[in-house]
Amino acid sequence: MTPPPERYDVVVVGAGPAGSTAAHELARRGHRVLLTEEHPRVGFPVQCAGLVSQRVLELAGTREMVLHEVRGATVWSPALRPLQVKAPDTRAYVISRSRLDFLLAERASRAGAEVRTGWKFLGLEGPVSATLPLALRFQTLPEGEVRRVEARCVVGADGVTSAVARAFRLRRPIEILPAYEVEMPFPDGDPDEVEIYLGRHVAPGLFGWWIPDGGGMARVGLAVQAIRGRSAREYFDALRGQMARRWGHPLPDPVEILVAGIPVGDVPRTSGTRVLLVGDAAAQVKPVSGGGIFTGMRCAQRAAEVLHEALAQDDLGGDRLAAYDAAWRSDLGEEFRRAHYLRRVFLRLGDEELERVLQILQGTDMVRSLVAFGDIDFPSIAAGEVLRQSRSLMSLLPQAVAAYFQRDRGRVPDVGPRISRRAT
């Protein structure tokens, strides 16, 4: 006899930072939560470069995953001309991403969520109903046994290729940027800063990076536009050559390789009847940097707030859960809109124009603005201040920038208790 299906208030698919945050927030409010992870270990394989802001540490409630602190960056032009932006205080943290994922899943478990690894979401059994619980199918790995679970709602935190989004037919017109990163022994360089490499020949569509971990290792990688006939690995080889010229010696062999995809775009709906999407599944990723840890965790908090009220009212219809779209867009939507605009401008710049932009930014006032307003979670703040000060930049950019200033941009959105300041 087949045992009856297990029943939960919420099933969260994906135990990355966004999924584990949603599971924790719901479990601590008294809901019965199942948090599933396709891979056999939470945090593996590693999914990103691991450079975060103070806000992430606050959302996580711990610094245990911090490896190193950085105070600035050097941006290298296509012709290897440097622009250094360095602050007197810490501006970002290099973390162990696998450790972060583990700590957040453990926190969810302590709050009462049930955590199961090696569970792959297969889809739904039957249609989605506003009155009946969802019937979800999972495959346990590596045995291959199919399990059936019932839930009042599901949170899709299952990444760029989200099976939950497909099952609920939530259209996601996004661009996926292939990313290729390695970890290597690399004691050279300034341990207090990261390095960014620009140029269509090394990283069209985004940039390359060098991130020291403070222990003699560095994370070297890039994300690029998907271009037919050329892989991210091929662009990485070009980046290695560029970095060898910058350092004056070949780069050492990598000890670890990471291949991933970064979703960039605006998902029209991140909610539906009995479903919410968070994190990469919802393309809640910063368009100008590809980072998504802070944004995913913040949106997961919003998802839990909306779901808590909806579960209490026993109203999990699409209209009720649409409040989640409104909530997270209230926090981050304007920043995303402006960042998408900046990225469209950036994509139209050739290498010669990039050289000119960095040359203009060398001005003392420009660098001071980048230092004063630089915020890796809200990069459009610094961009706006620089554009305000530079007629040369405004005339150089290939699109009119007036639309960029349609609304007041003087204040960083108040989504973190520690960082909130007005432009002066």
C-alpha cells in the first residue's frame, strides 16, 4: 500500500541563500516548511564569486562565512589603463559561498524547517487549483525513487533554470550570461581591493574579475553575453592573457573551476496561484554586476511576509500573492530599472569609448564621488552622481541620459538597517 503523501504549508525548492531565507522566515512564524535541495550537499557546487555587502551579513545574522574584507577596486580598461577607487573603510566582504549556504540552511532547520538534500523537483500532479493543495513530485537522488508531497504553496528558489517556474508557466524572458571562474594560488596584488577587467575582447556584456580571499588564493573569472560560436571558457583564456600582461607573468594553474549562468532581465510575474519565485529563479539579480545574494535574500524576506499573511487568511490565489511582486519591486524595482538602463548603455560602448569613459573618470571629483557613493547593492547611486557632474560623459554616451534622472535618486532605498544615506 502506498503511504499517504506528506503535507506541508510551504515547500521551498532550492536551498541557496534565497530559498533558505524564505524557509527560515516562514518556519519561525510557525508554518510547516519543507526545504529541498537537488544536490547531495547544501552549498555544493559553489554558485558565485562570493563578494557581498554588509547587508548580506546582517540578513544572515552572522559573519562566520567571511574570509576577507576589501576597501576598493581597480578597473582596468581594454588597453590596461587603471582606474583605482579606494575607500578608507571596508566596502565589501569576500565570503565562503558554500559556508553561507550551509549556515542559512542550518538556521532554517533550527527554526523548524525540514531540510532534505538529494531531492529533485519533477513537477506537478494535476492542475493548479485555488481550493486544493498542490501535489508535487520529487525524485530522490541517486536512488531515483519518486516521492509525492502535498503543499498549500510552493516557493521556487531553484535557480536560473527553475523547474518551478516552468511547472507553473511563469514566463521568464531573461538573458542568461555564461560565467566561468577559477580559484588559483595568487599571492600577488593588493589584498585590499578587487580588480575589474573591461573590454569586448575579454568580457563582452559584463566584465572579468580578480578577487583575493586574503589567504593567498584568488577567484578569477568573467561573465559574458552568450555569443554563438564562442564559449565563456574561450573568453576566459583571453582574460588570462590580459591579466598576464597586467601582472607581467602567466597566471598559475587553477585548483577549482566554476561554471554557471547569470539571469539578467525583468520577469513580468514572480507570483501566481500557490506559487512564488525568489532569487535567480525570479531574475532578482543586479544587472550591472550579476550579483544576486543580497537581492535574493531581501526578496525572500518579502515573500515570507506575504505568504505568512496569505496562509493565515487561507487565500493563496494569484491576486492575493501578487502582493509579493509589489513588495519586492517597492524595495528594488527602481534600482533594477535604472541598472537595466545603465547596462543597455554599457552594451553599446566599444573599447575606444570605454577607454574614454575611464579617462574622464580619472578626474579627482569623479573618483571622490565613486568612493562616497559606491555601493555594490545599489550601483546606480554612484553612477547618477558621476553623470550629474560630468558633461563630457553625458555627451559621450550613445543614448540620452536624461531619462535616467526622471525620479529623485538622492536616497539609497531603506532595505538595510546599517546603510542608508542621502546625497549631499
